[in-house]
Amino acid sequence: MSGIHVSTTINGDPVEFVCQPGETLLDVLRDRLRLTGSKDGCGTGDCGACSVTVDGRLVCSCLVLGAEAEGREVTTIEGLADGENLHPLQSKFIEHAALQCGICTPGFLVAAKALLDRNSNPTEEEIRFALAGNLCRCTGYDKIVRAVSAAATEVRKQEGRKQRRSF
């Protein structure tokens, strides 16, 4: 079977890879590109552990073919931090003890980032709805919701500082 050449952008960097026609984006990320932050939780799109964004849209990478990344912008958990500086979501997850075993954490963070990119002032109901596709067995959802809410406050503060500097 011949491979498919794919040119894409992952976490802001141009990337090229060759994958098999039926190979998932999750397998490409983990096995070919060594971006192992996205987890293989269920393989059926039910748990959200493999969540990434493709052109800003939240997807389960276990349900997307690697070839579908052609010409697209993919963001994984590895793309959240800015070098050594954690994204406010990452900091607030630590501060609020919103993680334990770590299997679900990358998916929750990517899903929460997708929410905050659309809405930096979500209600608790909006947060819970946005995270409904992600499952956690260890931590409990209340800590995760509180962490996302606190991160949203921090994101709004950062946006305000950026706007003041631009004047």
C-alpha cells in the first residue's frame, strides 16, 4: 500500500509526513511525529482524551484520518504553552488540582482552549457543555470547571493588557 504525503501546520510549525490511507491523525501525531500528549483513550471518539483542534475546530483525532490534515492548522496539547510559559488553563488546572492520572487532561485542556478562543467569558453551563465530550474517572468535573472558569478570568485580564498596550 502506498503512503499519502501530507503538508500541514502543527502547533504553528510546518510539518510534512507520509501516512497510510486509513491511519488516524492520532496515530500520526503519536507514532510518526512523536507528539504523545494526545492520549488514545477509547479509539471511538467517546472519551475526548485525543482532542485536538483542526482549523480551530475541536475534533477527536482518533476519528480523523491523518491525510485529512493536508493544508490544515492542527493544534495539540503541545501547542498550548508558549515555550516555558504555561497557558493560563494549564496553570489553573494545577492550581485547582483539576488533574490526577493525566489520561484525560490533554483533551480537557484542548477542549477548554477551544471554548475560550470562542468565548473568553463563559458561564458554568457553557463550560460544562463545551467539556461534555471529555470523560474523567479520577478528578471530578467540579475542579475542572472551576479551573476553566479561573483561566477564563486570567485570559480576559491578558486580553485587556494587550488592548491597553496597543493604544
